[in-house]
Amino acid sequence: MRSLMNLRPPVPISELFLKAQDKELQKQLHEKGIVRLNQALLSPIDNRLKLWQGDITRLKADAIVNAANSQMLGCFVPLHSCIDNAIHSAAGIQLRLECNELIKKQDHPEPTGSAKLTKAYNLPSNFVIHTVGPIIINGRVTQKEESQLADCYHSCLLLAEKNNLKSISFCCISTGEYRFPNQHAAEIAVRTVCEYFGEYKYTGIETVVFNVYKDIDYSIYSQILECGKV
């Protein structure tokens, strides 16, 4: 089922199919289990920052962040392990359809560092915020790419603020297929969020979760955020 969803182009679909798909995806979510924000580790450097290791499609936040590509349509490679594939597969094909409408409306690919908000459909979160991170060529990170990655986090926070969201969970943007070095990316991520909190002292955002999947990212973020595994 997931492979077929991954391959399917963003064309209209029947309500009968959507009903059957939603029933199956809700069953899968029940089997995986929903993770509440109070289950994440709290950072002592700021009580609004948290760390959680696991599948981001289980998190019940106001919004989770998807590391999208510039076409904003999700990953078309069947069963690919990227976060884009995981989020679209768990949300349902409605997510690809909504993203397609956004791209058609703006009539150009999504720029690196910007962000778009969609519904979350079969995910436990309320919304998905899609952002396109920089692609690293030959392992060399330029100042421009550092700024673009920071823009991703800043754009997502501004968009969450604009829509009165109180909690947001970030994935490790650009560190997978886009090859941004993990340590460097984590430092930019945490610094950008902390700078946002400093700049917007009266922000309505109450919780930022840094979601990691790999052990290496957990180790990096736990050191930066000064919180250990329990």
C-alpha cells in the first residue's frame, strides 16, 4: 500500500478510496502509538526546548516539520527511508494533493529556506510545515547554505506563530539525502530557535521539539541541549 501511495501522481481520487485509506492509516497509527509532548526530554537551557528520538509521524504536536523537496510533492521512491516519504505515507495521499495545489497556485518550485503549512490528515499532529533545506555538494558547506538552513528553522517558526500554533516539532532538516553535516546542522538548528526566542520575547510558541531518529543525532542534540537519555 505504501509503495503504491509513493508512486501515485497528484490526481483526483474517489471518496470511497479515501475512506478505506484513512481507516487503514488510523489503524497503523493506533498500532504505532501516539507520543505526547510531555514524553519528550526537557532541556535545562530553556524549558520550551525538548528532545525526542523516534518516528516523527507519532508525535502529537500542533505542527511537525517535513524536510521537503522543491516540488513539494513528497518522495516518489517506493518505501524510501527519507522523512518526506514517511510523513506523506502516514498522512495519506490527501497531503500530496494539497501540496500540489499550493505549487500550482504559486507557479514555481518552493524556494530553499521558505515554509508552507498544510493539514496533517491522518497524522496525530494538526498541521505539517514543509520546508526545503539546502543541498550540500562535495561535503563543503558554504556560508550561503548555513544561512539557508537557518532560514528553514526561522521560516517554520514564523509560520507557526502566524497560525497561532503553540508547539512545533523539527526533524533534522537537510542531514539525510541533502548531506548537511549532522553536528553543524544541529548547532544551527538550536542556535536559530534560541535566537528566535530572544528576538520574539512574547512569542506564543510554547514548545519546540527537536525530533531525531538516528542515534548519532540523538547524541549530538542531547549534548547541545544538555539533556541525557532516561
